[in-house]
Amino acid sequence: MENSYNKKFQRILFRIIFIGVVILAGFSVTALRWFSRDLPSMARLEMIEPALKTKILASDSTVLKEFYTQDRILVSTEEIPENVKRTFIAVEDRRFYKHFGIDLIRIISAAWEDVKSMSLSEGASTITQQLARDLFLTKERTFPRKIKEILLAIRIERTYSKDEILEMYLNQIYFGSGSYGVEAASQEFFGQSVMELELHQIALLAGLQKNPAGYNPFRHPDRAIRRRNTVLHLMAENKIISTTILDSLKTTPLDIYSKNKSDSEIASYFTRYVKSKLATKYGDRAVYREGFTIYTTLNSNLQRTAEDSLESFMRVLEKEANYKLTREAYLDSINADVKIEPEYLQSAAVAINPHNGHILVMIGGRNFRESEWNRVVQAKKQPGSAFKIFTYIAALKNGYRPSDILLDSPLVIEMPNGEVWKPRNFSEKFHGAVSLRFALDHSINIPTIKLLQKIGPPSVVNTAKSMGIKSPLHPYFSLALGTEEVSLIELTTSYGVLAAEGIYSEPVAILKIEDRNGNTLEEHYPRRREVLSMEVAYLATDMLQSAINEGTGRNVRRLGLGIPCAGKTGTTDDYGNGWFIGYTPELVVGVWTGFDKKKFMGRRRTGARVALPLWVDIMKAAYPLNRGPEFKCPPNIIEAIVCEETGLLATPYCKEVRREIFLKGTEPKRQCDLHSISKYNLLKSDKEFRDLDKALQEQ
């Protein structure tokens, strides 16, 4: 009877235990599913890619700018020294190679400490758990988060090898000062690669991870030394260093390296220009996380020199004009907590290789932090006389010659709306009969307008458009004086057509884009097309050389630039914009100076005064020996001596003559009839008459 009772009791107990196990198992499965519901999938775990910074490089591979959410440089496990790996394992997870993602011994020990302190401790986290938390979880100290961390750590261990986990960890962890991963931290704190670190430096890095802010060596050097020395003791305990070495390393200075990033940063407008192009194609998030390497066209040395020259020159102009608001006054107001807009005098410059469109210099303003408006590409201003070249090129295309004569005399034009326009010259004077060359060199308005009337405004519009002007242009007579607004990069690129012997090249800033693994995503090649004949381009260039040697650009020579070059000034009627666009056979540079809002710069503040000197400084930097190549003359360009007043072949009696160039076959065929001598002229003496008569009979 008792035996039967015992069996019955055992069956009941077994059932209870079985049901309990089933319930517990069910509860465990449910809990496991509940905690796992928002954990990353295995597929996602197999594609872990930490956020990397995008680097923008100059043409000489110097880093211009980095965009990132986390300053990180990936290094492989082979590139990380063994002493670095062993030290981090000694500090963070001594049984790293023995556990399966969680360290049960440490968990039991930490649990006991939790019970005693009635709080949750992070002390039991393995390297794998820390990686799981940093990659996918938050740092909140809660029981559910800890369970998720453990589950995720086990998944990571099932997906990756120990060496792969250690590599990811050392590339992921935060060290302070914005640095993530051992390589970025090494460069931030020591100015060198992790592969070059000494033992005491390794100890400092390994110690920072526990409290990056509290042990930051820049802010708390004493704390950093104490923490480093603690790590050195751990290194000795784990046989990474000997006790003898330990004593010497404990007295070693921190050897930290600090660089002032803001002082060394250049080309801010250019890098923002590049970034906007990247963001348009790949998205802003990708720019900050995907670790692109961007190879650009910028010449860092020329850029730095140009930036320094621009600011120095602007300060000179401000001092001369005694403006109420200068940049210095603006900075003083900021320091005094007075909020005003940075509406001081501005300037912009761009330099381009005309043969491939490579942007070598881009300065969009005086200071990017004070004004992000890029005046090279975003601002549109009236170019004034700098636009006249398109009228003369259109005329050359239509068969006109540099020696052809225009009449500089009063002009009255009745507009379609019934109003009357009476254009005037800058000098307020009339010059009578002038050649195309003289009118362009001296930037005379009325002959230019008359020339545009002859060839038609649409011809000028088409010429400007073909050469690179993309802004809207209206076929008005005032077009001849540069009343239509254009950007600096458009105008500069257009002049580059002349430097490149009639070939237009689309401006380009980016040469190549690589992904984080070094794979090429894009590679850009020159986009070129012929828009002018070589002969027309050379004729226009020769006229613009005269503008520098004899005309409104003659200050180029006075300022000491001796290289062969061509260019044109530009000034608006209200003295609100000053331009100089000029070039050599290898380089085209454009400069604009003025205010962002329409504002008077001051009397006689022409392009020759407010833009040309900066242009000269940039050219001198590009040609430090003051020597440069000559413009190449096409074989079918010939020379002839002509009379300046008539444009015909000169006689010995012409008052003003010059050596002029022509497309072969278009040169004048007859001599000047204004200054010719016949035997019927009244002569000063009989002897002169007899000598001339004899000479004519001999002919």
C-alpha cells in the first residue's frame, strides 16, 4: 500500500516538474523572443560597417577637409601591433579568447557586487558585449538592455572569429576628443599612427576607454598619467612588459600632440562646394558615414597664398576708403555681443586650368564662418566692361578685324518702350575714329555699342553662351556694357576659352571618388568642346594683351608682373562691382570685389583698383620666377603695318601706326588714303616737289 502511494506521489511530482520545466522553457523561449525582437538579424551582423569619415584631398593629396559623425580611420588586425591588442585584452577582458561572448566568472562576481551595492554594474561586460552595445544598443543601465547585450554578444561570437571581433572593437571604441578607434585616437593624441606608438602611449590609449572625458590628457593630464600608470601595472602583470621597464615608463611624460585644426584649414568654400555635389548624388548621411575619399583639383599652395593675399588686400581697401563697417569692426561687434550682419567689403577669386577645367583656387569670400555665401558660384553680379569681350569676339567671328574703325561720337537710341537712351563713355569724352583694338583696350562704351548694333545682340548672346555663360542673357543693346548678371566662375571659364585656343572646358572640382575599401565609384575626365576657331581666339587674345600693355589693365605691368598675359577690367556704373579676368596660356584667373548688397564702393573704385592687384598677386604666386610661356600664334595669322586712324596699310606720312595682325587673306590691300601724298599736293618747297615728282616718274 505504501509502495503504491510512493509511486503515485512520484508520478505527480514528475508531472509537476515536467509542467514546470515546460512552463519555464516556454517562458524562457517567450522571454528570449521578446528580448530578441528588435535585435539585428544575422544578415545585418554579417555586414557590420562602422561610420567612417569622408576625406577631401587636394591635388597633392593633402587633406583639405573631413566630414564625419565619428572621427574614425579603419585599420586591419595585421596593422595593429600585438602589444596594443594584448594591452586592451589585459585591461578590458582577460579571458577574451576563452569565453563564448560572456564571461560567467565575471558575471557571478559582478552579480555579487550588484547585490551588495544594490545597483547594476558594467564590470562584467566582455569585449564582445562592449562591441554589441556600441554598435547596436544604448548605454542605459537597465536589466532588459543587459539581457539584449548578452544575447547580441553570443550572436556576434557565432558570426565572427575572435580576431575579427577584436579588430572591430579596436576600430569602434570611443577615446574622447571626437576620436573613434585606435588609429584616429593615436593620430589625435600623439600625431602618429598606432603602428608607431611606444609602450607608454599604448598604455594611455588603453586607459582612456574607461572614462574618455575624465582621463582626457589635454584637459586632465594628472589624471591621465595616473590612469596610464595603472594600465602599465596591468601590462606588467600580464607579462607584456617587464617590471624593470615598468619603473622607467611610469616616469615618462605623456608625449601628447596637439594641433590647431581651425588654423590650418583652408579652402572652406571649395570643400563645401565639393560636399554639396556629393550630397546631391549620394545623400548627406552617406557623406558623413560612408568614408569616401575625394580626390580634387585644388592646388593647396596656390589656394593658401591667394587666401592670404585676398584678406590683406581687402584690409588695405577698407583702410583707404574709411568704410563705417569693416571686417575688423564686425569682429569687434561680435566680441562685444552686438549682433550685426557681416556686410563688410567682400571679394572672391577663382583660378582654373583652361585646358581641362580643373579648379585650382576657389575663394568664395573673406571668411566662411562669417558668411557661407559662395561668391564664385552663387553670387551673380553685373560684369561691366569685362563682358565687352563677347561683343568683339562675335564681331571677329563675323569678319571684323582688330584694325577696323568705329566712330566714337554721341549716340541716341530709342528704346522699344519709347524711352531714349543716351549712353556715355566712362571718361565722359569722345575719341572720334578708333579701331576695334583701341576701343576694347581702353574700354570705350559707345564704339562697343555701335559694334553690337552692327552685328546684332543675338550674335553676342550666342557667342557668350557657347563660351560658358549659363546665366540668362537678353538681346538688349545694353548687353554691350555688361548689364546682365553673371557669376564669377562663368565669366572666368569663358575667358579660359581664349587661353585654350578656342576650346571650352567644363569646370571640374572632383577627379575621383573612392569608397571605404578603395574601390573607384566615379572618375571624372575633362569635358571639352571647340567653340571658337583658333584664329579668332588668338586675335581676341592679342587684343586683350594690348589691354594689359596699353589699356585699362596697364597696372599689371606697373605692379611688376612681366609674364605674357591677357585680360580685361570690369566696372559697373555705380562703382558697385570691380572685376579683373585675365589669363596666360596655362591659367585663367578671375577676381571680383564689391558688396553683397548693391552699394557704392567709392569714387574711382574701378576693377583696375579693387580687383586687378589681387589678380596680380595670384599670378605672381603661380609664376614665382616671373616667367611664363608665350601665346601660340596660328600659322595663318600674318602681320601688317597699319594706320591707326584708318586701319589701312600705313604710308610714311601716317601719324600713328602700329603692327597689326590679321587672318591671312583679310589684311588691308590698299594704302592709307588719308595720309597719302600726290604730286598735286601743296609742298613746302620746290625742291620737295621736284624730288617727289622724280620719284613718281621712276615708278
